[in-house]
Amino acid sequence: MKKKPIYVEIEIDSDIDDVWNASQRPDLHSQWDVRFSSITYLPKKDDEPQMFTYKRSVTPLLTIEGWGKSTGTFNKADGTRSSSLHFGTNQWFSPIKEGKGYWKYEPQQQGTKFLTQYDYDANFGSLGKVFDAFIFRPIIGWGTALSFDVLKRWLEKGEAPRSQYSRFFTTYGLTLLFAFIWMYHGLIPKIIGKHPEEMRMLANAIPFKNPLALLIGIGIAEMLFGVLWLFYKKKKHLFAMQLAVFPLLTIAALVAAPEAAIHPFNPVTFNLPLFVLSLIGYLSCNDIPTAKSCKRKR
């Protein structure tokens, strides 16, 4: 199975020295690069390559640790700089065994073109190569591109990487949550379960000759709205729609079945948290970083 090196390129409206420092200083690098939780330079002599260790906390119980070596830097007369890397890990459960790559910094008329290319050998033999080709390599390539955009926004706009990642993961965490909620409530109680309470509340709220058909139709609509959460790019529109929809659904449910207000997990206690989460998503989804701002091919 032929593998392609990971390539990511971005133009940053910032001086080449600022881009160099942000990517070469370990305390700064680990702030914006989602691939690393920490990077630590090891002591060295003047004529030795710079060795370092890195960590990536995957979960509270799982941390990938590895080693790296800066094998050399090169400065051209036109101001272009590059830095070569050799990296790897001795942990058996790491998807990456060992690899090499480089950073490159090209001064532009305005700003700096910052790019990287790297490749590595996958762990776990043939099975690991399949996992790498279809799952891990696309993820780490996407993570590299996302990190480059975070760096760009940090240097150009001054927003700290921690703040950017907070808004990014809040937005997409809520995206997955709402996709699940709408698809689940459309499929399970309405289409599969045809829950009698759903039927009763719907019959009280909307006079219709065939309430079962209406219930299934609403279930399909809810499932489609859940799918829309996964593919519609302008998440702010969906959050805004829910800010209007959840109060209306609450009122409609209480009008159809006033006694539901005293039930456990009733429409008020269910829809109010969803309204608050929609408000949080609406406020956090502005101008979030994206991997799409990078070139992924030469």
C-alpha cells in the first residue's frame, strides 16, 4: 500500500522571525500544535543536534511519549529557512514508530509562507498500515492543518491558541451532541417506538386524521435536521434556529399536555438545558479555526 507524505502549507501575515520563534521554541510550539501536549528540549553541546522529548495526552489514562532530534537548520541568502527533524517513540501502542520531516519558512512580500512535510513508519505491521492509511494519517494530517491555522490566527489576530481550541471543540462537541439528540428523538420514540405519549401530545396539539403518519413524518424531519448538523457549514444558523425552536417546542408541549410540567424529565427541564447549550454554541462559533485554510498538496 503506497503512502503519501503529509504536506501542509499556509501563508501567515507575520514576520518570519515570529513564525520561526513560535514553531522552534518548545514552550510556544506546544501551545498551538494539537499534536503535542508538551515539548521539552534536552541539554546539548554546541556541536550536537538538539534532542527533545514530547508528550501527547490522548485521554487521562493514555499518554503517547516520544523522542525527537533536530538534525539541522539551513538559511538561504534570500531569507528562506528550514529545519529538519527525526522523531519516533519506543511505546508499542503508538500508531507511529519512527519518521522524518522538515519545516520550511519562506519570506513573502507580505508575511511568511510556512510549510511542513513529514512521513513515518506505522506500527502493528500490515494491520497498522491499513489503520494508518484510512484512519490515523488523515486525522493527523487534518490536525496538522488545523494547528497551522491556529498559529496563523495567533500571530495575525493575537487570540491565544487555548481560546481558539476552546471555541473549536465547544462548537463541534455541541454539533455532535445536537446531531445525536435530533436523530435519536426522531428515530427511537417516533419511528421505531411510536410512543403513545408522543401520539397523545401530538393529537392534542395538531388535529389530524392520521396522527401516526404525522408522527412518523415529524420523526423523519427531526432525523434530517440531525443529519444537517453534520454537514451544514454555517453552524451559527443552526444554533440561532434552535434558540427560537426550543422555547416554542416547550410551550407547545405544555399546551398539549399541561400535566407534563410535573413529570420527571419534562419538556421544561429537557428543553431549557438545550436552549442554554444552543446559546453557548451561538456565542462560541464565530470565526473558529479550520484546517481548510491550508494547502494540503504541493
